[in-house]
Amino acid sequence: MLSTQEREVCDLIARKQGTLLEDLKLHVGTPTGGGNLKAIERSRTLLTDRLNAIGATTELTPGDPKPAWLGPQIQIPSSSLSSNLKPGLRSVLIAGHLDTVHDPDGPFKELTIAPDGKTATGPGCVDMKGGLVIAVAALETLAEAGVECSWSFFLNADEETGTYHSQRALREASAKHDFGLAIEPALAGGELAIERVGSGQFLVDVRGKAAHVGRAFTEGISAVTKLGEILVKIGQMPEPERGMVANVGPITGGNAANAVPDHATAFGNVRFPDQAVADELGAKLDSLATSGEALPKVSVYRSFNRPAKPEIPPTRALAERAREVAEALGQSLPFAKTGGVCDGNIMQDAGLPTIDTLGVRGGGLHTPDEWIDLSSLVERCQLMAVLVMRLCQQ
């Protein structure tokens, strides 16, 4: 059941449907994919200016470098923390990301509303510009209604690429709050994710000895042949019934069929349900490396950058609080597990009870068909506002 003040907040949000849609159009039309730092900072400023206007103070934190073996890094984005903390109240950390996976120079550039007005497509509309729009509007409405809340809003721009640059800042922010709310989009059926696997990346780098296939074949040492042997071993690692997954993606090796290749590489991804399985997978990958300088030389690099997010009692309790709010609003909020990862993994690993699919509903994430259920703008904004209100004032 909603209190009188909660109903007032929800009524105010219901009257903002047109404003929410216009705000979404603005942010979807700001191309923050592909490391487009100018657009990222433009989007950040649009959001933080509004947060500052309702009492927040915003601080930027320069990003940290990612491991060199993951590839070149020309520009490193910053993260920001906009805080409006109040003594005597429980504090909420809301986390969102500005980046998308979409090419800023591609044809998918703006929000297009379907003829029936119920859905729309656009780059990042659901992952996660819709979430950013509803979260800021929720905080603005609470301020407008005179509701005292204690919150911070964390924004990064590297979530889609692993949160390597902003993980330290996110962990530090997580340690200073009581509850974590990440505004990733709802799962396919509108569910709230209460359990996530962990993930990591790895690189197998093999060095051999080049030689002409016709004139000096026996003098060569094939890096590709050795890599092939290793790939067979990696292919034997997965145990899906235990949640242990290892997958190899991009592979390189050799540059001509008549030359013994002296270099080969394979990048891969792992998934794991808990730290014990992560450690087991890590040990298996590490065992593939060779010692010394003898050829073929095998080096293994890995970074398990997203810890598993198992269901724990504090997070379950937080999810139940969210469900209570949803039911009071006449909404359904089922729970589910997912094999995807997000910044909620990091927040919970830092000790902060976190639920992380409080954004809008939709689908087609990371595709040119990405779409949003427009009715979820108001519904999820109301859910966010009332949940923040109750958490801060409990």
C-alpha cells in the first residue's frame, strides 16, 4: 500500500510521461558508443547538471588503464559521482553507464517510435539510456515533492567493455553506501536479476620459430600447431552443469601458407558461478603456460574482472523490498537468474547489497533492433522513486 506522500510522488511522475520521452530522445540521439568521448561527456553533463540542481555535488575520477594485453587504449574515460548524502538517513548508490555498443557513425542514430506508440527503437534506448532517464527523473521528483533522501549517482563510460577503467572508483563508492541500485534493463520477461555469474577474459599467446615450408620445414616450430593443441584442452574445460564455461573467440596465427608460423594467439571468455569455480578455471588456464624460453613458448594472460554475484540474504531482502513496492504500484516483479554480468557484480563484491535490473523494459540489446517498452518509462520511474524513498527513510 502506498502512503499519501508516495501517491503524490507517483502522480507527479505520471504527469511527466511526455518529458520522459523527450529526454529519452535527447539521450538516444547522443552517440555515446565506440568510445566517443565528446558525446559521452555531453551526455554526462546533461545528467549531472540536473543532479547538481537538486543538491548534489559531482566529482570526476580519472580512469585507470586496463591490462595492456587487452589491446590499445587511446582515450581513457573518467567516471563521476554525484552525491547528495544526508546525515541520519540510509544511503543509496545508483549506478549507470553512459556508453553503448553502437557505432556512433552507423545508421542507427535516433529514437524511432512505432506507429502504435507503444514501443520505440534506438541505439542504447534500453541499455541503458532509458534507465538513466528514469533514475534522474525519480530523484528530481522526490526533491520536487520535498522528500528527504540520501543518495549518490555513479556514472561510468566503460561498462560495455569490462569496467576496467572505473572499477576502482565504483568499489570505493560502493563501500560508502547502504544499498546499491543498478539501472540495467529488466530481463526479457520484466524480471529482476537477483543472481549473476561472474566473467573474465583470457589470452593465450604462443611463440614459435618461422621457417620456409619447402626449404627448411624441420627447422621451424609452428605456433599454430601448438595453439591448436591448447585449444583442444580449453575445449575440454567447460562443465556447464557446474556453471563452468570457457569459450575461445578471436584466433590469429600465421600470414602465409608456405611459412611455418612463429606467432599465434587466442582470446577467450569464461563464466563461473562462484569464486571457487573461478579459481579452478584460473588454475586450469594457468597450467597451459610453459616455463623458460624454450619454443614453442606459451604465455597465458587473464583477468577475471567481474566477480560472481550469488544470491545472498542482504540482496534477497533488498529484492523483496523492491517487489513490495512493485506490488503496491500494481506492477509485477518476478525474480530470475542470468548468465550476463554488469556493474552490479562489482558493487556486491565490494560489500554493497545490490539489485541491478531496475531499468526500463525492452529487448534487442546490442543489436540494430534494440527497443524499449515506452510504458515502462513511467512505471519504472515510479518504482525507482518509491524504492529510494523507502530505503532512505527506513
